[in-house]
Amino acid sequence: MAISPEPPVAAATVRPYWLGRRVRLRPLHADDADAWLAEERGDPEATHFLNYGTPLPKSRRDAEGFVARFAEFGSRDERIMWSIETLAGDLIGGINLHSMDLKNGTFQTGTRIHRAQRGGGYGLEAKVIVLRYAFHELRYQKYEVRCLATNDAMVRHMARLGATLEGRLRRHVFTQGAFVDELLYGLLREEFDARLPELERAAA
């Protein structure tokens, strides 16, 4: 009896990893310094929440030093920096991986969408791309987030990602004349995987 040959295995389809439906992630470039500085100066709310308070004003030298350190994925063991563009090539923000703990498999992110483009879902789409990279390529097992309890946008974002509120540090940060609680969130790899189809639909 003749044995039928095994059917050929179709080649896996590999989609462009850094390309979403509306955004594209690329390396931070040296000429992004102007946009970085403009957002630092013109978006006090985001600067406040990112820095847990009011930092001293940034200078051009600060901006140039920052991008010189992290542009083109420099100092990647400390922080992996991407710029976020629309598909038309307009720079609308940045996102990064940081606090990467290889021993325990944990990491954190930072995201900033320029004020004029905020609220359009660009941040969620960029975040899903970066989380997929951290979990599926770098083999991290847990995403950790720390934020001020007064950061309502981040609290809503964590709920949308399906992250778990794991702790509250009461009166942990002093800013704007008052003590504020700090919230601690966690998202495990398997939780992200279960939520990924819904997140990708939401990002679209």
C-alpha cells in the first residue's frame, strides 16, 4: 500500500512587528530632542504624573543629553526607547521599557502621547506592541506599574489592560502640597495572552 506524502506545511505569516493599524514604533532619533523638550515644557500634567511631582525646567542641553544617551537603542540595558509615529510619519509620542529585571522576569514601561493627540487610542496600540515584545520576545513574565492614585487616566488604562491592583502605599508621595497614595499594579504573561485578542480589537 502506497503511503501518501505528508502535505506541505504552510510558511508562517509574520506580520510587521512594529507596525500597528494606526501607529509605527521606531528608534528614538537625535532630532527628536525638540519634540521631547516641547512636551516637557508644554504638558505640565503629564510631566507631573511621570515624575511624581514638579521637576525643574528642562533645558536644550537636558534634551540633547537624553536623546544622545538613548537614541538608536543606546543604553538598552537601562531603557529601550521607541518613538511613536502615525502611519503618515508624524511624531506623536514615545514609549519605553525600563526597570527590566532579568532574574525575576519583571519590567515596567513609560508612555507619553503628545498632548494634541491624546485620547485617540494611540497609546494603547503602542503599549500592546511593546508588551507583546516584552512577553513574547524577551521572555519577561510580569509587567509592573506604579502610579499616583490621582492619575485617573492611568487607573482606567490599567483596568483596560486587565491588570490587577496588587497594593496601595498610603500617603507615599508628597506633591502639590499634599501626600498622595501610590498604586501598584501587575499583569502576568498568561493574563496578557488571554486579553490580547480583545486588546488588539480595542486598539484597532
